[in-house]
Amino acid sequence: MRKFLVVSLILLAALAVAADIGARSFAQNMLASRVAEQFQMNEEPEVAFEGWAFLPQAISGTYSEINITAASATMDDVTVEQIDVTAGDVEAPLADLLDQPSVVAGRLDGSLTVPYTYFNAYLPEGMTVTTEGGEPRITGELAFPEFGLSTSVSAGGEFAVEGDTVTLTPVDIQVGDAPADLSGMATSMLTFSAQAPRLPFGLTVTDMEATSSGLRVSGNAENVALMGAESA
């Protein structure tokens, strides 16, 4: 009898674990599918409902943390890369998930990379933002109509952010052959401010960092609909 009880308990535990894994996988796949559709992703993102057990969280309707990662996404015709979002204090009542899926995060932290090519449109024709030694660099052939010439120009690029506005300022500028010192004029021509691309889920920009692959943008938000009619 005791052996039967032990075997029964082991089977019940195995069934509970299998049910937990299956339910977690179903919820992760459903959220991944909705996010991929919303942000025009070529591939579904990786979604992970954290916590040692999923079913108790599902029954309570409150999840400690959900992580979403993706290689790229398109927003307002701008493709961003290396997306990493962490949602905390997530509310998703089980009845709602089965009927009209709704997932709301009490807090959200995220980051993504804006490729430097995004900023080329704000530079004069012939100039681009690239990387050199892991740092952003502005290079190309710059025209000086006042002097009737164009010459090679190269400079480091310093990014700054205020609110949702990004400013790029050239530093250590080098100008090729010219009849006069045109570094000051070139600096003025290459300095610009641009609207930062819209962040997913309504994240507000909090920080930016220049990296070897692009401008890394971080942000946060509160009370965000990850899935449902109001998600954005």
C-alpha cells in the first residue's frame, strides 16, 4: 500500500510538472505571437515567464516577471535591433487569457539598438555615420558651396539625449585639402538634432549609449498593456 502511495505521488508530481511546463509554454507562445504581429517581426521574439512555477501565478493572475527579447522589430518604418524588455508586476487574469487575452505590466524596463544608418538622413549628402574602433564616426565627402569645392571630412561623433531628442555633435574633426580652415563650418554642417525612434510599449527614453553596433536606447514605463486592445 505504501509503495502504491509513493508511486501515485510521484506520478501526480510528474503530471503537475508537465502541466506547469505545458501551460507556461502555451502562454509564452501566445504572447510571442501577438508581439511579433504588433511590431512586424520577421521571427517571433523569445518570451519567458519567470518564476519557479507557472500555474500558481496563472491562477492568481499575477506574474513576477516576463522577459521579451528579439533580434529586430519595425516601428514607424524604422527597424531597431537587439530588443530586450523586462516586465514586472504583470496582471493577466486566467479567465481573460482564455477569453480576451490581456496582459498588463505594472512596470516595464527595456532597451534596444538604433543602427547608425538611421541618422544618415540628418547629415549632408555624402556623409554617413559609421564605426571605428567600436566608436561612432562621421565620414564622407562634404560639399562647401561657398568655396565651390568638396573634400573628405572625418570626425568622431558624440551623442546626447534630452527627452526624446537625440543630438549628434562632431568632435576632433579632420578636413581634407581646402584653401582655408573649414573645420568650424564643417562642425556646424554636421551637427544635428533628431527625434529618437518610438520605443515599443510606450517606453520613455531614460538613457542612451553609443556602442559598436548603434545607439543603445533605454527606457521605462508603468501600467503598460503588453497584449490586448490598448497595447502599443
